Amino acid sequence: MDELTQLYPSPTRTRPLPGTYLAHNIQQLARGHDRPFVYANFVTSLDGRIAIPDEARLTVPHTIANERDWRLFQELAAQADILISSGRYLREWAEGRAQEILRLNDPRFADLRSWRQAQGLSPQPDLAIISRTLDFPIPELLREGGRQVVIFTTSRPDPRRVAEIEAQAGQVLIAGDQQVMGEQMIAHLGQLGYRAVYSAAGPKILHLLVQGGVLDRLYLTFANRLLGGDPLATIVDGPLFTPAAAFTLHELYFDAVGLDGLGQLFATYNQIHSP
């Protein structure tokens, strides 16, 4: 059964799961925005865990990762002009330890590639890589399909490393002093012509986007399992927000058949920005 039940804003309305997030028309939302429209997505357990220890790293738990959530992840990625990732992800990808999030070429999602083509978008979103140290490998996937790459780092980077990266991957831009600042990064992306910016990165990058006041929409999947375990890895990692970041519920769907019948919730929130 591919149907979801909408709980908010139209209770008991049902719709097919495929197309649920495509219907949000992020490209259209972005065109009416005064800066790039920035959105992020996570799947979390009921106790707030997005990752658990696996050898020497944290990884998405197989007990909450599932194909139905993955379909919606791909719908969000398909609507992006550019994806945000990190140097850490590229290191793990080069070691064969990272989930594939940077390509939209899975045969199961051929309809999404066709959708991008119909919208006049490139076959793959461009890539924005955040790295303070620039100590990541440069895999071939960074430039496949003619995609552009922008690397954001902090002030006074090693000029030799910058030259090496720019010769192989893409341009390196400064977006902060001690750390990359969300507002500076998104301002750069806007100047480069990007409208829809999707963060496929982790909790530290979500923090800098929220702290910088540039996150517009947060997508959360609540999987109906408790995991426990240490350390606790949740959707945001960084200093206390002062004041607390405020969000309003945009949509809420119940997926009764997800997780082998345990069910899950697909929630969408809009961040409220101070005037």
C-alpha cells in the first residue's frame, strides 16, 4: 500500500506516497524568495537518535532507515539546485563507509530524473562542500555529469591546497573566520545564482544553518522505534540557540505500513525568522 494519511492540515485525507514531497514545489517556492530557499531532512528514532556507533564512526541505524523514507529523501534531492555536504562525508565515501546521497541515478527513481529534465534542471544537483581543513579526497563523482562544485572554508586556508582543489574540483570560497557561517555561505550561493539549497549533511551543519537564520524548512521522519545507546546523536549539534529557534508545523503524514507495519510519521516544519 503506497498511501499516506494526512494528519495536518487536512486530517484523514489520503494520498499516494510517491510525489508527496514533489508536491511542495520547492523550485517554485525558491523563485518567490528573496534569497536561496534552504531545506534539510533527517530520519530519527522516537528517542531522537539519527545515528548510532558502528566501529569507529556514527552511522544511520538500519533499524530506522527504510525505503519509504528514502523515496521521499530522493524527492527532496531531485528539487535542489545544489546539495550541501561535508569534507567528512567525502572522506567516508572514499573509504566505502558512507551512504550514497550525492547521486540521483538509482534506476528506482527514473521518474525523478525525468522530472528534473522536464523542469529544465541539470541531471544532477551541483555540490556545496563545507570543510574547515580542506583535508578530503577529491572523488570523480564531484564533477560527474558536468555538475559544478563549490567548497566553503574558513579564512587563511593553505593556498597550495586551495589551488589543488580548484584545479580538480571547483572554486573555494571563504565563508567565515574560525568556522563556516551559514549566512555567509548562503549569501555566496545566492550570488552564484542558486535558488533551492538542500542540506544532506549532518547535525553540525544544520546548527550553522539555523544559527545563521537561513534554514527555511525542516523535514523529519519519526520512525516508531526506540534505540538507546551512547553517545546520543540527534538532528542538531552545537551551542545553545539563544533565543530558541522557532518552527511551525507545515504538514504531517502517517505512514501505516512503514517499518514493516510499525509505522512512521513524515513531518514538515517551517522556521520562523525574526523580522
